[in-house]
Amino acid sequence: DTEVTQTPKHLVMGMTNKKSLKCEQHMGHRAMYWYKQKAKKPPELMFVYSYEKLSINESVPSRFSPECPNSSLLNLHLHALQPEDSALYLCASSQDLTNSLNTEAFFGQGTRLTVV
Amino acid sequence: RKEVEQDPGPFNVPEGATVAFNCTYSNSASQSFFWYRQDCRKEPKLLMSVYSSGNEDGRFTAQLNRASQYISLLIRDSKLSDSATYLCVVRSISSGSARQLTFGSGTQLTVLP
């Protein structure tokens, strides 16, 4: 099973709403990532969790709040978003072993978010 | 200077053509290198890892030059189904043991009938 599952696939929310994006993997990967991708741009890293601890926060505004309840799950809580936050939000996972260099990341299909 | 740079293209080539993409990276401590492919409105998918000795997978050949901090992808006998955006991806250690993937801006390829 080399699958990363994201829900929902599409989300429309108002600027005062609170919503959550969910990501799940059962590959035993210990690193999980959130990326944001705008149209015709590459994915931009938001957060990295390594062994269920937040390792990297790329200066993401506090209206985005990640959570890693266990090694298989990663959430992204959204609150008071702006229309410019509309984008494709991609979750990824990879092994994070110090002796394994060429470990690729597997991506979920993404959540296409529209903020109105 | 961007950490990972690619020629954005677009590359429009006829079926059967050979096309090459280049990528340069600025972090000399980068550890792992990949080419991903992304179709329109889909997630990125791994095309191939790039090894120091160079590697080939069917019509695709990847090369790495650590001294020049340069990665390449060669596609031979291109097919219509090769039309996509090709992303050069570099992995480096950030804080602690966490590794992050940094994406180039992507090169758009269209193979024409």
C-alpha cells in the first residue's frame, strides 16, 4: 500500500469558518509534510513532522495550525482564512531514516481549497 | 538565488523527439535528488530518483553532477503521454533529522502529434 489519502478532495469555506484537512498513510512513514500549491507554481513547503513532532514551520501564518495525532495521521486546521489562501493543499509522507538517503516522498491527491 | 532552479519552458516537441531538462541546486549539502512528474490538477508523482552514477529507466535517463550541482533528465522517443510538468526535487537536512524536499519551479513539456 503506497497510498496517501487526503480528505476532503474539495472544500469551499468562508473567511469566518473553521475547517480541517485530513491526511492518512499506512506505509509506516515517520515524516509527513504539508505543501501549498498555487496554479502554475511548484509546491511550497508549509510544515514537516518528523516522528510526530513538528520539525519545520516555514513561517506559516497562525491561521494554519497543523496537528499530528499519531504516526499515520496529519491534520491541518484552518481558521479565518483569506481568499488568497485558496490553493491545492498537498500532504506527503516519506521514511525519515538517517541511513536511507534516497527515500522518495509520496503525495496525496490534495485538497482543492477555495476561500470565499 | 533560488535553491533549485529549472528552465520553466514550455518545451513543445514532436512525438519521437529526444528532450533534455536541466536543473541546478545551490545547497552543496543536498543529499538526495529526484525527478517528479505532475499532470494538470493532479499530485506530483515520483518519476525517478537520481543517483551519483546516473541511472536509466526505459526511455528516461537521469544524471547528477555533484561538483557542478547540476541534475538532468533525458527523455528519448517522447510519447504524447509524456506531456506534463517535470519537477526537479532536492532533499536536504533541515533542523534535527528532518529532511525537507525543495521543488524547482517545474518544466512544462508538451509532446505534439
